[in-house]
Amino acid sequence: MDILIALIPFLPLLGAALNGLVGARLPERVVGWLGSGTVLLSFLFSVYLFAHLHGGAEPIRTTLYTFLAVDSFHVDFAFLIDPLSVWMMLIVTGVGFPIHVYSIGYMHGDAGFWRFFAYLNLFIFSMLLLVMGDNLVMLFFGWEGVGLCSYLLIGFWYDNRAYGKAARKAFIMNRIGDLGLLLGLFLIFDIFDSFAYADIFSRLPVLRLDPAVLTIIGLLLFVGAIGKSAQIPLFTWLPDAMAGPTPVSALIHAATMVTAGIYLVARCHPIYSLAPTALEVVAFIGLLTSLVAGLIALCQNDIKKVLAYSTVSQLGLMFVALGMGAYAAAMFHVTTHAFFKALLFLGAGSVIHALGGEQDIRRMGGLRRALPVTYWTFLLATLAISGVPLLSGFFSKDEILANTFAGAGTGWWVLSALGGGLTALYMSRLLFVTFFGNFRGTEEQRAHLHESPRVMTIPLVVLAVLSVAGGLLNLPHLLHVPGAEWLAHFLSPSVGESRPAHLLSAQTEWLLMGAASLLALSAIAWAYWAYAVRQSVPKDEAALSRWERVLAGKFYFDEFYDWVIVRPVERLSQLLHYYADVWAIDGLVNGVGTAVQRIGVEFRRLQNGNIEYYLLGMVVGAVLLFLSLWL
Amino acid sequence: MLDVVKTVPIDYYLWLSCALFCIGVFGVLIRRNALVVLMCVELMLNAVNLLLAAFSTYLSDAQGQILVFFIMVVAAAEAAVGLGILVMIFRNTHTTDIYLLDKLRG
């Protein structure tokens, strides 16, 4: 069993090593199936572990070796297999595998094919370490690993300068968050004297800590989550991360890595449960992000940017759920979101593939006839994410909204539901503008329109099935069907039974559900009328009204950061360069050199090459020496 | 033999040795002929030898005289090497004037 558990992360690492070291000399087919196969094996092993745990087994803890041991500081390279980590492993490998297969088709012919698969496998390895780790150091290890892989993959086409900058931006934004996480870890070690989850959570009730301390810990960990999960104020890297190849956006920047922040908060829920202030902040940031990102997404015209802001907005909703203490609801939305967001990105990739790299939805349109499989799967994913009843997103979003209503009242519910409504609006806008109406691209693109190869469409179909049926994992309890709230029950050993919505009456829940569905359906209907019936095309930048311009300009977050942080730092660096570096430090070093040279010129005159002269010097010196001794 | 050495007071040895050494030093400093300079170096070495032999006898300790032999061996080697160099210098420059040998100045 231990070996099996260890193999789950190390198989992808092996794949990464093989592809990275000798992949350049292997044919594409071998590289692709090696990368995908290792993930598939990991997935199968995870399924086995899942079945084992689901059968009622206790969580498993295996220590491979002691990673660090300095005095009382002791960190094991250990894995914790409990419902939460198994569930994350299933998501990571289960969504990762179809995306790997899809990449075989999408990256076909790219010079960096082997490099791409090496990075993807390395990412899967890091993400698995993150979720399987038994302590916070392992989590941090994986946390940094996924950050690195994200950087490598965003800048995958590194000869494009803008892409390289996007990669750096993502890395730096993440580092800001990581600093918070790191400080949180230090504080935790200072207080609990251990990094292992089991130790921390068992000492938590015994120590009777000041809630203020727990709030600080919670907030510091949340800063890390803000960075990784792209929340306000650190969300600006995620839309830029779309510079990477589309499968990367699907895997890393939508389905798995960005949910690391959700996982962190859910994993540390015993701390958050004792720090209500921290939870309020989590919920507030989540709600704010979900609304802001939703508004921005309304006015974006890049197919991947819309999806990126949609991801930010959905992550915001997950944080709202976490903030309400409904950890299982957040994990449920993580799951369904992984299905339909991966599908949306892969569908977008298929569209981009068909149009030869075109990403602007204003130059698409009418693609449903040319790309039937992509269209149908994209349609299902859009309906699912919009919260159309009976699809997966409907159930997970309803769960979050019900908990918000129960936990924070009507005002919060209205705003969260509005976030959900915005999702429906911008997603259906994207769908109708892209796939309905007339084709607006060039004649050359029209001639080359083609459905993607089977290796790309089969993953789409698989994910579409999951997006439709994902709701079955956690049907609401008011349906009174067997297996209702199955996921919440399964996860309860890890994240607790906390679910504020249980306090609500059945009528209230039906009412909330109905209202949210109505909102989503009317948003879709409006978008259908505007973009499919009237076939209006998003306007050019020049024709935008002032408010639209603010939204299209992403609320000027980037400009604000540029003005407040980047420019002053640059100015300061220039000043330091001229005064501290060139003038003071260089001046000192060069001055020493010049002084030595000058002295050398003077002393050189002593070396006149005349032996007598040297000998005289020697004799005089010796005599002086003796005299000094004698005196 | 011991008595012969001891018939002369130690002071005399000191003065003689000192005089020889000074002659050697001044010879090295003043003379321009490399051959004479080498001879003056030998003179300085032998001044020390003389002193060593004298003290060795007065203190009844043979170690001083052993040292004398060492110095003589080293001096012989030095003279051989020095003369060899001198011959080469003369062949190349047709002079033994050390004032003209200042090619290595900085």
C-alpha cells in the first residue's frame, strides 16, 4: 500500500524526467503517451485508494523518510490519504488525464512537444505532493512546484516577449502570496511546534489560543490562497496567464492549480473555524472578486480572457462558500468547476486550433456547423457553469448560495446570486457570439475550418459527460433521493459536517433555488436575444461607453499597480543605481584600484634594476634591524 | 690544536671576523666586477665560518664546526653556479660589469 501511494506522485515525476531528459530524441507518439500514461496510472491508483477509503477504511499516513531533522524541527516526507486528499487526487489526475490526451493533438508538430509534456507531468507531480502531503512543508513544496510549472508553461513559447512577461508576472504575483503563506507557516510552527496536520489540529483545542492569533494565522494562509487562487488584489496574473498553450490554461489555470487555495483553506478548516474574523475576510474577498471578475468578463473579447475572468469569478464563489464554513460545498464546486472549466478551455482550444490561432470572438461566429462536437460540448459546459437546472453547476452553485443565505443573510445571497447571474450572462454571450450568427473571419480561415482530430474531441466528450452528470455527486438533501449529499458525507471526516444551509426550511431552499435558476435562465435568454437573434457583435474599443471602457480596461487594476508599485520601484531602482551603485560602491572599488596604481607608479622608481642599489637597501635594512634589537 | 686556537683571546676572533665581514659587504656594494663581487660574498661566508670555528672551540661544542662544513659545501655550490652564470653573462655581453646588468628594472 505504501508503495502504491508513493507511486501516485512519483509516476508523473518519472514521466517528466524521461520526457525531459530523452524526450527530444523520442517520437511524438511515445512522448505523448508516456506523459498521459503515467497520469492515467496515477489516476487508477487514486481510484483504488478512493475505493479503499470509501469502503470505510481509516485515513492512511505513510512516511517515506525524514525530510528534515534539526533539533526539535522535524519534517517527514509523508503522505496523508484521507477523503479530502483522495478527492483532490482524483480531480487532479482525473481531469489531468483527458487534458494530457488532448494535448497530444493540440501540441502536434510543436518543436517543444517533449518539453511541454515534461512540464505537464512535473505539474501533476507537484500538485499531487501539494494535496497528498501530510504536513504544511510538503504542501509548501508542492505549492512552489506548481508555481514553477505554471511559470514554465505560461512562458512556454518563450520567444514571444509578451508571453515571457506574462510568465514573470504570474510568478511574482504568486510570490507575494507565498510570502503570506510562508509567514503563516512560521507562525504555526512557532505556536504548535510542528508542521504535521495531525499535530496542529490535535493541539488546537488544548492550547486555548487567543482568537486574534488564529485570525492572524488564518489571514496569512489566506494571503497565500489569494495569490494562488487569483483573488483580489492579486488576481491580475491569471488573465495574463492565458499566454500559455490552451491545455495549460485548462489544466493549471482553471481546473487544478488555482484550486490549491481552496484546498489550503479547507484543509486548515479547524483553524478557520476558531477564527470567525478570518472567515469573514475570506468570504468578503471571495464575493468582491466574484463580482468584479464577472463584470470584467462581460466586456472581454478574447475567448480565453473571458474564461480566465470566469475562473477568477468562480473561485471567488468558492471562497464565499469557505467563508460561510461550508467547506464541502466549496469542494463540490471545485469538482464541478474542474469538469466544466477544463471542458470550456479545451473547447476554446479546439476553436483556436480550427481558426489557426485566432482568439478574438469578434472574428469568429457561426462555428457550430463547422465544429459540431466542439459546439455541443461547449454548449453543455456553458449551460453547466451558468447554473441551468439539473446540470452539475446548478447543484454546486445552489449549494453555495443556500449556505450563503443561511450563513450571512439576504444581502450576501443577493450579491452572490448576482455573481452567478453574471456568469450566465458572460458565458452565454461568449457561446452565442462564437458559435451563432455568421462567420466573421477571413476567407482563408473559412476555407480551413475543420473539426479537431479525435484525440482532441474524445476528451471533450468525456468532460462533457462529467459536466452534465457531476451534480449526481452531491444532490441536495431536499430531493430526498438515496445518495443525496454523498460528497459532503464522504468528505466529512476531513472537512467536518459544517453546513449552515441545514438550518433552512425546505420551502426557503426551493425558493432560493428557483430564484437563482430564473436569474440564470433569463440571463441566457437575454444573451440569446442579443447575440444570436439580433447578432450584435461586441463593439470596438473606440465605440465603448465610459462604463464599458472601465470594464474592458479591467477596472484599471494593472494600471493602478503600475502607477503605485511598479513605477515608484523603478524610479527608486534608478536612483539607487546612480547614487548607491555607480557613485558609492563602484566609486569605492574603482578608487581603491586607482590608489593602488598611483602608489605603484611611485614605488616603481625604487626598482631601477641596479643590483648594488638593492644590496645597499638590504644591508641598510639589516643594520637598522640589528640596531633596533640592540637598542 | 685546541690550545693553539685558545692561545688567541676570543675578542680577536670577533674583531677579525667582523672586519672580514665588513670588507665583504663593502666589496659587494662598491665593486663593479662581478667576479670580485662573488669573491666578496665568499669572504662574508668565511668570516662567519671563522667565528663559528672559534666559538665551537671555546665552548667545546663540535656542532659549530659541523655547521662550518655545511657552509663550505653550500659556498662551493654557490660559487660553481655563480661562476657558471658569470661565464654566460660574459659570453653574451662581453663584460662583467654589473652596473650594466639592469635589464630587469620595473
